[in-house]
Amino acid sequence: MSTYNAQIAMSGFAHRMHVYFCEMFPIPARMLNAILLFISFSAMLTIIYGTAVEFDWRMAILGSFNAFTIALILRLMDELKDLDIDCRLFCGRPVPSGQVHASDIKFSLIITVVLFALVNMIVQTAFWSALGLLTYSFLMFRYFFLPNRLHEKLLVNLATHNPIVALLLLYFIHLHASWQGLKTETLFQFQSIVLVGMYWGLFLSWEIARKIRYSREENEYVTYSRIFGRTGATLIAGLVQSFSCLAGLWLSYHSGFSPVYVGVLLIGFVMLVITYVRFLRSELPSSRQLKTAAERYAAIVMSAPLVEMLVKGIMENVSF
């Protein structure tokens, strides 16, 4: 009977988490994002430094796995951290509405953390960098043990929490160097700083863009548009994305990228600017399209080095 009850309990847990993931963390899309992020960043390192001769699927799996699990850990942690706010302002979401229990989130978080730790302990490659990621995630969860100073303070939280992206990118560099049998210092040059800044800017601007609202959409939830105004917040997000674009163009110039790479970057940036102009002119039906535009721009930028490698591979195999 106890085994039967346990099966019923696990079935209920699985159903509730399926509801949660479908709405708050769509696994297929997030997994594809993690794979694209790691492979794209690794491709940029390969083009800039010429470090890899052939694709290593084992490195790709480990890097993508860690990117995905860290994103999941942060999502589950945020769910627990923001529960009071969500109950007040977003009561239709799975946890505040009672469709998913807080205990489900806690159990899922424990499973994910243990899985992350076990995989990295077994593989060992860049283990300390991976452990640093997990440690920083825990500090974020505890508000760096300064909850009164950080809780519901948007700008302070941005300054203390968003660097997790840079740490993930530095982990990618460490992993890439370790797998290629290189000293990590070999890849820590100025180009790497620009590359980290370029990719970090994609996530920083997304974080800002997703919290910009029309005045009619504002409520008690603290947004960047409430702090800087709709125009000011949009310009800040756009400036960060402009930096990412310029960083990509600088890397393409100094590393001999093809015009195709430059074209992909510029097309993505023009599409982004058009969306921002329409938003500032109040032509968009919803400010949610800013988040979608930021995600689309990030996907285009991260796809550009893959297109570049494809073009170079074709050119090397075509004889004239």
C-alpha cells in the first residue's frame, strides 16, 4: 500500500511540475537556448583563437548541460524568492494559484542541484568553475545574506545577480581550454573580455527589456520603466544591445570574419531597432514584444558564428 501511495504521490508531483514547466520554464525551448549559447560561444573561441580542429560532442553536452541546469536552478530559486510578490501581483501563475506546491519547487531544486554537482564531480573538467557557479547561485538565493538591503530593490539586484551570466561565460572559457588541453590563460586575452561582454550584454539587455511597460500596464511590480521612464529604460536596453553589436563587429574585424557574419549581426540589430521605435511610438499592442525582440536578437547574434563556420567550411571545400 505504501508503494502504491508513493507512486500516486510521484504521479501528482510529475503532473504539477509539468504544468509549471509548460508555463514558467518550457524545457525544450530552454534546452535549445542552452545548446545554442554554449555552441555559439565555443564557436567564437574557435574562430578567434583557432583552438579546435573538430567538433567535440562531449564538451558540447557538458557545457550545454551546465548552462541548462544553472538556468533551471535560478528559475526555481526565483520562484521561491518571489513567492510573496507573485501571490500579490501574479496570482494566476502556477505556484500562487495552487496548481503547483512550493514543496514541489523545493524538491525539484534539490534534485537539480544534486544532479549538477554529481555530473561535474564525475566528469571533473573545469570542476571548480562549475562549483563557483553553483556557489554564486546559492548566494543569490540568500540575497548575499543581506535580504533587507537587496529584497525588491531592482537596480541593486541587477548589479548583484546579473554577473552570474559573466561567470557562466568564464566557465565556458575554462571548459573550452581544459578540453583542448590548453592553459586557461591562453584564452584570457582582450578578445575574450570583449566576447564575454558581447554575450553578457545580450542577457543584460533582455533582463531590462522584459521589465519595461507601457504606463497602462504598470502595477505595484517594480519595473525599469517606472525608475527611468519608458523612453529612458528603452534607451538603456538599446545601448547595451548596441554594445553587443559593436563588440561583434570589432571581433569580426580583428579575427577575419566573413561579410556574412557582419550581415547577420546588422540584420538582427535593425530588426531590434524597428521594434523599439514602434514601442516608443506606442504602436505595439503589448510591451511583451520587447522581451520577444530581445530574445530574437540574442538568438540571431548567437546563430551568427554558426553561420560563419558553415560559410567557411563551404568555402574551404569549394574549388575555383
